[in-house]
Amino acid sequence: MEKREGYIEVLLRNGLNVNKRDSLFVSISIKGKKLALDIEKKAKELGIEDICIFYNDLDSEKNRIADYIEKHAKFLFFTEENKDNLNTNMVNDILNNDMGIDYTVAVLPSSEFISEDELYYYSSISSQNAVKEWSKKVSTNSNIISQIKNFKLNTVKVESLLDTMLTMKSDSEISGNSEYGKMRLFPSYKVEIIPKKDTVNGFIAATAPTTIGTTTVNELRLFIEKGRVIDYDCESGNEEVKKVLNPHFIPVVEAIGLIDKEEPTYKKYTRFNNVVLDRISNPYVLISSYDSKNDDKNYIYVPIGTGSLKVTGYNEKGKNISIYEDEGFSKKIKPIKNK
């Protein structure tokens, strides 16, 4: 199996979990036409007949997304660099708001942004059985989640020497890169710890530029009390930050995201300039806010990756368990690799 074919099959099977008689909507730029045609061919081989390819950067193309939402189709969106365009806006709307659709947002290879070889590396795609290999990745991710849940933690502490310190209550709610046999982002290797509502306290200093839409925010610092962002400062991008952290929108800490340094997308202090890769390349604190007037939810992924980052859990007896240290999951958490 060629790597391109493997990438396509992983997106359709591991990403979307497509079945015969599904409808499929693919949003991609015209430069990805060859990939789109290959996706159409593979989808038909899998028994899918109703396929819409939407070239999102052509003015002449009619956007039939509403029609396919009504059909309960499955949606595959491709992203390139962060641009203020129709596709980026669609992707952000879908990622930020529960629209009740099955989707995967994936990365489009392009010679001027991310080459195919780079993308296949980030996606752990080999020329062997890509679907089988990604099933193993999902299984490993699920095992990490199970290991953390088994500790029955009731408190979690997140700390780093670069001015981050958070404490929160936990009922061991953990999420991973797969949900009901589907992946929202591809590639993704993350594990998220979900705190109990209103229990997060402390402060956060971003360790890398933070992206909001297409705006880069530098030196972002947040102050958290009872789960809410009560104050912040930043060096640049204040107007965009203010839109999300408006106190009327009740900005709160949703999750702590962790990724192991051994994963191919891990980057500590730099960004990919891509909405998918930037969200899963670095440990982060996920902040959300909700504009009820416009029924609009927004997120900020605040990167906190550093060599000094530690995440420690405490059970009901007060015993401390290392969850994350030295830029990776602790030996108590990460499954032993098969030789």
C-alpha cells in the first residue's frame, strides 16, 4: 500500500468510520484536487456512492454543506496554513460548536507548507497497513487513559518553572484522540484531563505563541479562580484575546491536554501554523467561552509545554502519582512497547 493510499484509508476508516450507504462531503482546496479524486475513488471502493467534493477556494463552487448536514453525511475537512478564508472559518465553526455532525479535520500536504513525506511522518503513516497501525495508536492512547482512570484521582496539580501552577479537583474524566470510533482531528495523539467544574485555581504562562483564529498572541498569561479566567495579559493580539475572554462570556478551563515527546507532532516552543497541528503539538490548557447572544463558542489552546512541566495526581488517601514529567507520560502511565 502506498503512503498516500494509507493516509486516505486511515482518514475514512479510523477518522470517520465510514460505512456503506454513508454520504460523504469533502472540503479541500483546488491544489488538493488529485488527493480529492483519490479519496473519491477509495470511498467508492468502500461502498459510498453519494460523494460531494467542495473546492473551498473557488468562487464558482457551490457550498452544499447544508444539504449534506440534512443527509447526516460524514464530513472531511482539510486545512493548510492559518488564513482568514472560508475554509478556515468553516473549520473553526465546526471545531468550536457542536453542530451534530460526524467529521474529521485533517492536514492537506502541499509543497510550500507541509510536504507529503512530512505529513506521513506526523501521521505515523508507513507503506504497510496504515489502518492497522493507527488502530494500534488508538489502542495505546486508550490504554493511557485507562491507566490514569485506574488511579481514581480526586485532585490534579499542573506546574512548571515557567510560571504555571494550577490545582483542580478530578473525578477521573479523561478523553483521548478517538471518540466512538471517530477522530475529530487527524493526526492527534493527545490525552485530556477534564477537571470538575469550578475547581481550577492558579495561573498560566503560555510557553509558545497562542493562535486564535488567524491571530498570533504572544506572552499570554492567565489567572484562574474557581474555574474561570478572572484576568489576563499578553504582549500582542489583545483584541482577539478580549473577544474570547470577555467576562460576560464566562471563560473557563475545560481541560488539560497532554502529549508525549515521543509523538511525531510534539513541538515545545514553536508552532506549525496549522489549525490541526497547532492544537495537538504541545501540552496545553484548553479555555472555552460562550457568547449566548450569538450562540457562538470559542476556544483558546494555551501551550504549556516545557522540560519542567509536571502533572501530578492525588487519590483519596493523599497518595501522589506522577502523570506527566520530563516531557512525557510517566512509567506508571505509558504502556510498555512491544518489541
